[in-house]
Amino acid sequence: MQTLKVDLGDRSYPIFIGQGLLDQGLISPFIKGKQVLIVTNDTIAPLYLERLQKTLTGQFQVDTVILPDGEQYKNVDQINMIFDALLENRHNRTTTLIALGGGVIGDMTGFAAACYQRGVNFVQVPTTLLSQVDSSVGGKTGVNHPKGKNMIGAFHQPQCVVIDTDVLNTLPEKELSAGMAEVIKYGLIYDEAFLCYLEDHIDGLMGLQSDLLEQAIYRSCAVKAEVVAQDEKEAGIRAWLNLGHTFGHAIEADQGYGEWLHGEAVGAGTMMAADLSCRLGWISSSDVDRIRNILEAANLPVFPPESMGVDTFKDLMLVDKKVVDGSIRLVLLQEVGKAIVTSDFPAELLDQTLSAGKKLGSCC
């Protein structure tokens, strides 16, 4: 087992990474009261719920709520199901919520914990690669609105994060690829040496080679922990973590949540960010080819839907948390391994990227 720390002073917490951690009782020391609510979904519950319950039964009042699986259910209605379970079972403000699932479950559980009785503790047990390397760390919680992704939420840090790499053995290939989009992101924005590692080992990673996956997860979480410690509320450097996300969120909203997985949309969005960065003269066409190659090796889409035009993209991108005074701000690449958040780009270059379709990267 490897352990990392998210350093936030008296709100610091550990990230445990390794094989077989689900059965090791790592969560119990982080539960302050006597009540626990496990929040999961109908895909994960048959696989892992009973195993987690066994580590807690006899020590705590353990209740569960099982939500439907899918990004399309990441909404206020499902949050009310969590509140119903808490109130029906008379959970008080010393309760601890445990998120057992992917990013949707983690975000909703954290948001419910932030709101219930004005804030209770929660723990993250992520079961997808994407949630292990990204959404479970850093305290971003929330739900989607039909007009914008993650526009309703709160910053609320967990007590700990338990990442059992064995659960990835049941992960569908499409979900593995979606998670790799976020892993690749860390190399592009912060650590080119890590990107080289991913390029050298992409076949083994996609083949679920455990030692390679554990190292990739560890490095991804280490980068995120470092960034979050510097900028918890995304006033500066933390926004780098949104490379490709403004484009990607627009794709998700237009296509309907759940039609494109989040990581798939981020993959295409990352390619769009690379294209615009190249048009600005910051990265070379060979850099763009390199980015396309690693995304394709991870079986990710590298082009947006053909149905989306410039106006559609712009309308949806204006409903983004990085928009300031009506200006679209994007995370772009000054070089491979270094990102920037900026609205200082010619509108016509953005239009060229948005209209490039399957010619992304070929005209910069």
C-alpha cells in the first residue's frame, strides 16, 4: 500500500492506494460517530457493497442507499434520495457518508454530506479509474443542471480516500479509457516525464497491468494533491486540472449526459485545446500529433460530434465555471507539461478550432 497526503492544515487527509484495500478496514478510524450511510449504485452494489459492509458491521449503525447508475442521474432528485435515507434512519450530524462508486456517486455523496445538517463527514471509495485519479481527490462535489455540468455544488473535503486497484478488474474497457483521459491530462499540464511514462507503458496500462496502474494512479493523485494544497478553491493553478473540460462539458451537455462518458468528452476536448494552443503558436504540430497518438492509444475519441457547430459550442461553453464577465476562459498548453488559463486569444482562432471537426490539429 502507498499513502499520499492532501495537505490542507487541520483538514488534511490521506489517500491510500493498493490492492485488496476494500477488505482491510481502513475507513473505521476516520468515522467519528456511530452512524454510517453507504451511498452506491445498482451496478457497484452487487460487486462490492457486502465486502465494505463487513468491515463496518458491529462497530456502527450501517445504512445504505442504492442509486441508479449513470451520469444522467447526477441531479437534485437523486440527492433527495440520499437525504431521505439519512432522515428516515435518523442520522445526526456525527454521521459519516461513504461514497462507493465512480465520479457520479462520489460527487453526489460529497454534495449531500456538505448540505446535510450544514455539513457532515464523508469518505471516498472510488471504483473507476477516472474517480480514483481525479474526482475523489480535492473536495469538489455537486450535481448537473440541464444547462450546465457541475454548476450546483460545494467544496467539501473527505476524511480519507481509499483506492483499491483490484476493483478495476471489473471495469468496462470504455470506462478504463475514460479514466485514462484524466491520467494523460496530468502529464500534459504538469509533468512531461509522467507523459513519457504513459507513452512507454500505454499497452500495459490498457491491459490492466497492476504495477503500472498503481504507479499511474499514485502519480496522478500526487499531482492533484500538490495542486489542491496550493489552490483548494480553484482561484489559480487548480484550474489547470480542467484541460479539455470546457469543450468536453459542452459535448456532454449537447449530447445528453451519459451519451458520452465524461472522460470521452475530455479526450475530444483535450484535442481541441491542443489544436487551439497550436494555432496560437504555443505548441507545435508535432506536439499535437503526440497528444493525438496517446489519446488514440487509450481508445479515446479525438474529435467532437459532427452535429456540433460553432454557435452550439459557444452557447454551452458560456455556461462554465471559468467564465468571467461573459468571457470564455480556457485551459490551454503553453508547452507540453505546462498549462495556462486564459481568455486572451483571438475569437477567430477559437472559431477555427470549433469548426475544424475531424481536421483538428491539421491546420495549425
